[in-house]
Amino acid sequence: MLELKPQVLEFPIVNDERGKLSVVEGLKHIPFDIKRIYYLYDLPGGALRGSHAHKELEQIIISISGSFDVTLDDGESQNTFSLNRAYLGLYVPKMHWRTLSNFSSGSVCLVLASEEYLEDDYIRDYDAFLKKVKGQG
Ligand code: TYD
């Protein structure tokens, strides 16, 4: 399927006079099966989310409504993706430090995840993340 690097994926849009519908199927439109979804909403102005990496978890981040930025850091370089369309999803591979910011008022962030919630999969310390990326952790 697709190369497992950060990238914005475009999902199918079914459009008629009643509006638009987009669809995401695990292992078809994205490179993993979906085990969990969660969403961020009612975000106060200036909110920062994320600021962690995952050892194994892969995710798709979708701006279902409004807009926000996602900065991804693989330990060597950083890339910021601006999400503002409900038919676009950012693929976040494992071992990428992510920070979500600049949420517009009323924005909703939907996350599709490859695994169930597991606190042990989180790396919440940036120095520990860098060490692990460099094979020292
Ligand atoms: P966290 O992943 O740190 O939030 P974010 O990356 O959006 O800033 O999670 C925040 C809290 O919510 C943390 O205490 C764990 C809890 N949580 C769950 O219980 N289940 C979940 O699926 C997620 C994503 C978080």
C-alpha cells in the first residue's frame, strides 16, 4: 500500500444535492485496521494537545470541522501540516512526536487509531523520545 511516512491522505467524497459524505475503511483507505476512535472538541483558545510520541500506535488525524495544525517530529526534522478539510486525514506513523495547535473556534479533531488505549505505548518525555529514535533508549 502506501509508504509509511507522514502524509495527508484524501478520502472519497460522495457529493449530491443533500451534501457530502466521506468514508474511511481500515486497510483500504488507510494502512491499518481501526481499533479505536476518539475526538477532541470544546477546545479552549490557545489549547495545545499531543506533545508525545507512540512506540507502536499509528493514527489518522482528521479535522472534521474547523482547522488546526499538527507538527510532526521524527527526531531529525519537523513538518507542520494544516488540516482544514473533512475529507483529508494526516497519517501519523509510530515514533513521531506530535503537537496539535492553532485550533479554530469550534473545531473538532477526529483520530482513528490502530490500537486500543495503552498508556505504556506513550513516550511523554522529549529527551527519552530522542534517545529511543537514536537507538539509545
Ligand atoms: P492524551 O493522549 O495525552 O491527549 P492528547 O494527545 O489529545 O493531548 O490523553 C489525555 C487523557 O485522556 C489521558 O489521561 C489519557 C486519556 N485517554 C484515554 O483514557 N483514552 C484514550 O483513548 C485517549 C486518547 C486518552
